[in-house]
Amino acid sequence: MITFIIYLLSFMALLGVLVTIHEYGHFIVARLCKVHVQRFSLGMGPVMYTKMDKHGTEFALSLLPLGGYVSMITNKLIEVEPEIKETLSDEQLKNTFDSKPKWQRASIMFAGPLANFLLSIFIFSIIFLNTPDPQSVTVIKDQNSSIIFKSDGEFILPGDQIKSINSVNINDPKDINLELLSYAGYSGYIDLGLKRNDINNLVNVSIQVADYLPTSESQSNPLGYLGLTVENKMKPIVGQIVSGGAAELAGLKPNDVIKRIDTQKINYASDLRAAVLTIPNSTALFNIERNGELIQIPVRIQSLLDSEGKEYGAIGIAFGTTRSLSQAVSKGVFETYNLSKKTLQFIGKMLTGNMGTENLSGPIGIAEMAGNTAQAGLLPFMYLMALLSISLAVLNLLPIPVLDGGQLTLLGIEAIRGKPLSEKVENYIYSGGAILVGMLMIFAVFNDVSRFF
């Protein structure tokens, strides 16, 4: 019962924030354009609670927590319900939605998705500001040589770092799968830019694929489908330093890059741990890159005891660097842009059949993800909220009538024609859009339910 309550409250909190931010985007820009808003509702269906503000807008809480809406006064509404005039002032009657210039109407429609994009940037920035940058790279452990296509005399070798895919730079290991997923259904060559520890320039190797990632199973492991086994390794960059530890006493500083210990080359943080582990109570010469300069620092290795009483060496540092506010915001902007682009690409892949539609989740699936991440902690829950905020924004910008993108499309048609479509045609379009969205929701719920069987 407690678990059910956690899942329910997590789902309501998640959806509540996303919908509130989205609808508030529409609302605040409508206010700026002086369009009268009749009702701002969180939830759909029967109204449970209302409160009127000084501008005559009714703020409502509705029964079904599966959306929300901002109801604005339009000339069409006044034609259908002429009695509504009695409740409006002359100023409000003069400022209907459809009396405004096209750019203002477009701004009001776009403001909802924009608010979700801004929410995503804000959440990602908070996450990146409060978590260390792991400074990790993806390293190839093994490869199936039978599928490797020789390029410029080179092959993929164990120990190679993946730095680019078809000239797209990879700065975060998780971006590798996202980039490869965008090639689902592709036939041709996938070019990998590889960094080798003994070579300064990138090595380019091409892999020939035909109908890449044809199944949902293969899409869960894009690198594995290329015949590659990989692991993520942290760079040997000093992050936090333990007070009073060997590193602090020797004078190591955050952002120092450890290149060598005595004669042993250090490529990754794991190399450093392995080297230090075996030399307790000894002094080692650390070769360090600091602010672009190479320096040498002797470090007296500490001696600690493990759970079995065995002695091992340690120097008292943690890897992974902290980000400044500007770095966190910059990464938040990039993350939002990159995931928005990938979301759009994946939608296209679903439409063409190159990506399984079982990836589509409805309210049950979202509730499950919300509950799982809420139990995992605040940051995972916030990350899910940012991802869904991006999805909500991108989906709403699709040119489907009843969605914001559909209304923006109709405004574009109106701008080209010099006049809006006839009311009859618009009704057909909106009815078709509503049916399409309804079918999509039913299919998503079916996907959710099918996962339990």
C-alpha cells in the first residue's frame, strides 16, 4: 500500500509540475499580449476547486490529473455563447485571442513548449551543479573482427577510446548510444573516431552496417550490435582531496592531471588506484600536468588496512571535477538541445518503422518510472522530470491539430493564404487531430499494460 502511494504521489507531482509549467507559459504570454484568460485549469474533467483573481481569470483544479488547459476568450466563443459578453468588460471583449496579430498568437502557442524547454535547462543545470563531472571516456575492451571494415590500414583495437561517430564529437559516454540509435534502419558505413593512448591524432575506422538495429533487442545495445564490448573509465584528473591525506600533504590540487607514477604511465583513474594500492609506506614521484605545465611532486603513500587486516596504499583523492555555474548552465542547454533533437529523430524512426513503438509509454508507464526514480532519490527523479519535459515540448510542437504545433501550422497557413481556413475545414482538421491523439494515447496505454503480461 505504501509503495502504491509513493508511485501515485510521484506521478501526480511529476505530471503536476510539467503541466503547470507548460500551461503557465501559455498563460503568462497571453497576459503580456493582453488576451483575457477565462480559466487556467490543472487537470481535466469536472472542476473540484476554483479561485478567481483580480483580472477575472478562474484558476481551477480539475479531477483528472492528465493534463491541463488555458481557456482564452475568442471571437468564435462569443459567437457560440453570446451571453458571455455580459461577464466581460469592454477591454476584455476588445482583446480576444483571434483579434491579436499572428506573431502574438504564435508566441502564445509556442510559449507552452518553450516553458518546458526552459524547465529542462533549469533542472539539468541544478543537477550538473550538484554532481561531479565524472570525466570519463568509453574504452573498447573487445571487438568482433569479422564485422570491422578496414579503413586507411587501421582496425579497432582494445583500449581505443570512442571520441566521435560520423564526425559528431562525443563528450559524454551516454551520448554514444543516443547517437547510434539515430542510425536505426541505416545501411552504409558508421565512422568511428578513435583515440589511442600512444597516438595524438584520431584514428578513423569504418564499420559497414546493413539495416542497422532492426529490432528492439538490438536497439537496447547499439554498441554490442556493432560487435563492440566497452567500459567507461575515468580520466586521472584530481577532483576532491581528503583533508590531511597524502595528496594534500604533498601539494596536489584539484584539476591536476596525473600522467605518471615513477616510470608507470597513467592513462585512467583505475591505473592510478592499481599503482598506489601495492606501494604503501613508500614515496613515489608523481608526474602531473597543472595549468598546461608538467611538474613533478613526490608523494608519500599512506598505509591503510582493509576488512581482512591487509595493508594497502592510498593517497586520499576522489576523481571527477566540480562544475562552475556557467559550465552547469552551458551543459544544461546542450543536454536539452541534444535530447530534443534525438527525441525528434526517434519519433521519425518510429513512424518509418525503424524503431519499435513499444518504446512509447503512457500514464501507467510514466507512473512506474516516477515511482522508481522517486525511490532512487531526488536527482534521478529530477532527471526524469527534465526528460519528460523535453518529450512534452517536442510532442506538442508536432504539426498535429489540437496540439500547439498544429495551431502554429494553421497560423502559418493563414499567413500564406492571407486569411484563415473556413470554419468547416478547421473543424474537420481539429476532429481528425483529436482522434489521432486519442488513438496515440490508447496505444500508449496498451503498451503500458502489455509490459505486465
